[in-house]
Amino acid sequence: MYRYNETDKKIIAERVRQFRGQVERRLDGRLAEDEFRILRLMNGLYFQRHAYMLRVAVPYGLLSSTQLRKLAHIARHYDRGFGHFTTRQNLQYNWPELEDVPDILDELASVEMHAVQTSGNCIRNVTSDHLAGIATDEIEDPRPYCELLRQYSTFHPEFSYLPRKFKIAVTGATNDRAAVFFHDIGIRMVRHPEKPDSTGLQIIVGGGLGRTPVVGKVLREYLEPQHMLSYVEAVMRVYNLHGRRDNKYKARIKILVRELGIEEFRRQVEEEWDRFKDGAMLLTQEEIDRVKGYFTPHEYDTSAAEDTSFEQHLEENASFKIWYKQNTTEHKVPGYRAVYVSLKTPRLPPGDMKADQMDAVAELADLFSMGEIRTTHDQNLVLGEVKQGELFALWQSLKELDLAYPNIGTLTDQICCPGLDYCSLANAASIPIAEEIAQRFDKIDYLYDLGELKLKMSGCINACGHHHVGHIGILGIDKRGEEFYQIMLGGSAADDAAIGQWLGPALAQDEIVNALERLLHTYLEVREEEERFLDTYRRLGPQPFKDSVYA
């Protein structure tokens, strides 16, 4: 993984020193809240419903065990003993005291972490595929390109005050696990149409959720990698010039692309790009190789594939067999598996992790996964470098930590935003509904019978829970002072990218889980053999589900 050089360390240390002074001036009244707000947002600090919230950047979802231990330490000493992993692969602390935040940032800097670019109208933390570098369907590891974008965008003077926040995702796989069609810019590694041995970039633009959900459009089918930064800059310049600043609801690039049309937007980007594409922004192969050098493959044990002891455990232990099938996935190196650590037990809000669990998983990463941990868009963790012969021992350890719930990809592996429990923007609670769903459907056989099913829930239209792209999406709304919930069906953030459709009128808080149960019962009655929920919905349309929900 990338390691800070002396310049990186100096920049972050200076940023912490500056913010410490700003906090001191806020606390003694020399800075009013309106003046302080923009300064704290530049350092990842929000004020939510009850307290400040600090969002910590986890670039492209990659953590070392040392960093995870530090996150545990901060949760224990500066918060309430837990952290919350988000759909942008970051981590949030929901209860820090303002006077402690500079100390927290100092602690983060000591392990090469920060909270820069996690809030505000700037280029946000770049995200990626949580299986980057190990996926069997990968064309090329996208993380070096994520790192190049991170270095390029951090403190970029022209793009520090964009019309709105700006999100970039990069994937190197044939199966999209990074939701590239729902980012302001999505970048996908692709093979050259005429030279299969050459790899380039497909550029997607104008995707996003929130009040106006939009599936991104392909801006350029193939771009040589050395032009990545200059082409991204051309997109940013056109957006910065024309993006709406008079209305924050119409300020995202998706609105600009829609209003101009993709052809006109492409014309303007290409015209801008032609002016400087071969200048200082051109990435040399030497620079690309330099950054790739931070992401060289680990030294794998070539004898790992010979250790088949786990197969006996599969035969003898039904629980281990279920976990192996549901919570592990293929690795490109024979003899290794990637292991999902489920943060979706019925006993904690989705994405929450206790400090003691973080410490323990850091220890397991050292023992079993070469000291690395990955965060996912679905608010789980991945230990990506596990020998198959050590899977049983790892499973036993995770089970003791309540982190081996075998529900990855099922109904209860749900995405859920903090909702009214924390967020000042929320219209309705989401965590209590998620907990009720987890408890109502806490039967493994039933979950597996339902098959692959992505449930995503938000407490307001801002869509932090990505409800628009859930196979089943739930949106909390305020209806004359009472909490109601709308259901939408048919969304997907994968290669078959789609925005779900509203099913019908909103339901009261005490009705929504019962309605979900009726909807699922209908699915089991009408599906064809081995048919996913999403495929059944697309085949039959909404009517059977509407009839059951509103009967």
C-alpha cells in the first residue's frame, strides 16, 4: 500500500496545526459558527443531530492493521467505543468533542491517515473495488490510478470550491463492484478494442443518487492511461465553469450533463482537453510505474494450494461450510481466499464496529491476511489474503468476535444510513427499521432461500443509504410530522445499473416490515427456479408485489 513520504507528512502535520488554531478560536468566540463551518468541513468535521461527526478518509478502502488499531484507539478514547464504516469506504465517529478533534487528527497523522476531502465541495476520497489486486476477473489493479488521483486532487487549488461535492470511483474488473455508473466520474479499466494486450480507461460521467438519481453515461470509450489526469482535469474545468452555484440541488455534474446533453458535454471536454493534454499533466510511464511499485503483489506461499485440510472441516462442520460458501470468495492466487467480515449482525446497526472488535480484526489481519484490511461499499470488511488452510482457524476467531454471521449478499446484509438517530438532515429513522428487519428475518435457511438480494435504506432523499439502487429500496419520509416509508424495486449498482421504481404510497413505521415480509413471500411464490429477486421483478414488473404490499 502507499506510504507517505516526507512531503505528505509535512502537509498533513501543517494542516492539523492550522485546524488546531481554528478550533481554539472557535472555542473562545473569536470565530463564529458561520465562519468556522467551512473550515471544519475542509477537515471532515460535520455537526449532526446531537454532536459533531468526524469522517476519516480510507483511500480506495485499504487499511493496514496499524491503522485499524489506531481507529480502535480513537473510538475508545475520544468517542463512545465504536466507529461506523460508510458506503464510501470511510469511517465516521459520531460523538467526538470539538476540543478533542485536533488531537484525533494528530493521532490519525501518526499512522498516515487524515480527514481531508471527506466533506465539502471538493473532490472527495477516491473509492474502488474492495477486491482490487486479488479479484479473478480483474484486468488491472486500479489502486495505483486511485492513488495518482488522490495525489492530484488533494488541495488542488482550482477545485477546492466546486459547485458541489465531487465523487470519483475506479475499478479494474469486468464485474463492477465500485458502482462506477453512480459517480460524478467513473473510471473503468478496459482492454483496447484492437490490441487485447493493451489496457486503457473507459470514462463515465454524470452519475449520482440523491434528489435526482441518474445513471452515468460513457463519455469516452477508451483513453490511454497516461492521459488520465489531464482528461479528468478537462472534465473538472468544464464542470467548474458551467456548474450551477445558485442552487445546490442543481449543482451536481449530473444536472449539467443532462442539460447540455452528453454529446455537447463531450465536445466541450474534448475541446478543453486538446489544449493541454500533452503538457505537464501527461503521466509518464516512469511515474505510473513508480506508483504501481507501492502495490506490487505480496509474496505468496506457493505451497498454500497443497494444504487441503479445510476440506475436511467443510465435510465435518456444517456451520463452517455455510460460512465458507457465503462469506469467502475466490482469489487470483491458488490456495488463497478473500474473507468477508460481516458488520451486519442482528445486534448492531449496519456498519458499526466496536473498538475491541477493530483491535481483534487488526490482530487477525496480521495473523492471516498479511496485515491488510479492506473496507467495502456495503459497509463490511474484507481480509483479502487468507490461505485456504487457515480458513477454519480464522472462522473460529471471527465467530468469537460476533463477526462471522454468514449473510453476505443476503437480505440482512443491508445498507443503512444513520437516519434520525444521528443525522440532522434525516426525515425518518433507519437504524431501528434495519434492526427490526435483521431480527424478523434472522433465519439462515430463509435468507439463503431468498438468494441474492440487496436491500438499501435511507432516512432522507439525500440517499446516503443508496436506496435508489437496491433490489429493494426503502426511503424514510416525514408525513405531517410522522415517519413513513416508501418502497422502490428494481435498482442495481452493478453492471446492469438501474434506478428502482416507486411501488406505491408510503407506509407507516409499524407497517413497513410487515409489508416487506408480504413482498418477499410473493417473490418466493412467483419466481422461477434459481431466479434472483431482481430478475423476477424485471420479468413480471411491479404488479404482483404491489398487490401483496397493498392488499
